[in-house]
Amino acid sequence: MKILAGDIGGTKTLLQIAEITGENRVVLDERRFENRNYSDFPALLGEFLRSSTDASGIERACIAVAGPVRQVAGGQFAKITNLPWQIDASALSLATGIPWISLINDFQAVGYGIGALSDTDLAVLQTGSPRPHAPRMIVGAGTGLGVAQMIWQGYPAPGRYEVIPSEGGHTDFAPVDEQQIELLRYLQRRHEHVSYDRILSGPGLIGIYTFLHETTEAKPVALQTMLEHADPAAAISAAAQAGTEPRAIAALDLFAIIYGAQAGNLALLNLAYGGVYIAGGIAPQILTHLSTSGFMRAFLNKGRMSALLAAMPVYVVTNPKVGLMGAAVYAAQQ
């Protein structure tokens, strides 16, 4: 069976055509697109299909989208949270001639992709004591913050994890100390609603950096240089990890602490003894920092529940194509 898999993020889109036979998947064509170069997704997809020599005969497609998927009268509809793109699955099927197209949340796709990963695709932050078939939690910062749960289903045999999508990244930010309370007040003056997505994301790291700049006496000249960079979040992260700019180090430290605390919150939500998976584009880029900063201390800092969290494995997903892999798995399973 020939399938099309897609993973639409806030800044980039990955597309893949693959031939799937049983458990075997052979990639025929795969490309990356920068979203800013396209007015909408049908234009991007149309370019890919017209230029690919493997586009004929596609039977199924699954497109993972960074936003909620709604069931409407005509089928499925999605609005990308951090893009002005809207996608209608039925219209897309009509335009492309692909008879079956499904839209799923991008972190739902990550969940389906986790089962296809190898040990080399995971970095261990905490070994824990994993329990077979126990719930798993996925959280990941990138252009926004994604969250999903994985729940084991024994039927059909031999059983598999089903993935429950969510918009948990948009829950209210809960500060835990005076500095974080000040950060909340700072962000409240700029946003109608301050969610974890406003902090645990690329734009969120920029916001933390500017907060520290504006609320401390020393005013390093690096601020404007950072903000004028083509990718300010990457510049702040690189400066922090290189140890060349104290404000950047402080920003990444605070980012990691809040990230760890929220990962711990979510792990308690579904008792993730099957593992907590830190996905998204940022974590692999700051892996050393997550291993040495306050991330795990904040994860475990849950008072009477700390012992529960210490038993949960914590992994960083280092394979950037996990969502694309999951979209392919989902298309093949349906």
C-alpha cells in the first residue's frame, strides 16, 4: 500500500511518500518545506505531488497538524495554531485524488511514532522503573507546546498504544516562586491569556529573555543582537550553552525549570509509569542543558508525590521525524 504522510509544524512541514507492506516501510520520497514560503497547505502539497515521481497511486494519507482537529459535517477540519492555515480533509482529497485522507494532531502523531523508534532515538534523563503497558505522557516544546497521552489497548491482539490528543499546552501557567510570579505578571501585560505555550516554546524563550533584561538592573548590549537574529530563540539558546552571555544562561535555566515542572505535572496527571517522552524541536538542541540544569529537580519537586515521579522513566526524543513516522503508522493502521 502506498501512503502519504505529513507533519505540519509552526515553521516547517515534512512530507513523505512510502510503500508499506506489513511491518515494512520503504520511503520513496521525502522532503522538508519552510511554511513561510506558502500561502496555504494545499499549495505546498500540490507542489510536492506535482514534482514527485512517486505520487501516483497513493491510497491513503495522514497529515499531522499543529492544532486541534475538529469533526465537521463534511469530514475533518483543522486550523494551524501558529499559522493562518486552514485544512479541510474532504477538500484536500478532492483536490489531490487521494481517496482517504485523515487529519490528526501533531502530538498524536508523535505518540504513534514512538513505537517505531529505536533506543538510539531516545536520550535517558531518568531510568525509573518502567511498567509494561502503563500510561505514557508526551510533552514537547517547539514553535508551541504539544501534549498527548498514550493508553494501552489490549484489543485487537496483540494490543497497542492508542494516543489521546490534547491542547494541554494552553493550560494556565502556574508559577511556583517569586521570580515566576513576576514572569507571569510581565506576560499578563502582553497577552490576554498566559499559558505554558507562551513560555515553553521558541517565542516563550525569547519572552523569558526579554523579561530578564527588563526586570534586572544590568542591561547587556547583547539583547538587540539576539532579537535581530534570524532565529532569536536559537541564538539565545546557543549563547547560553556556550556560556558567553549571562542573561541567556539565566533565561535557558528558567525555561528548563518551568519545562521540568510542567512535565512533572503532566506525569502525575496520568501516572506515566510507561514513560514521559520529551519531544518537540527544542529539547534535542538543549539536551546537555536539560541533563545538567534544574529540569529534573523541578520534575521531581512535587512534595509527597516525588517518589512516584522518581519511578517514571523520562526520555528525550532525538529523532526529528517521529511525527512523520507516526503519521505513516496511523495511515497504515486504519
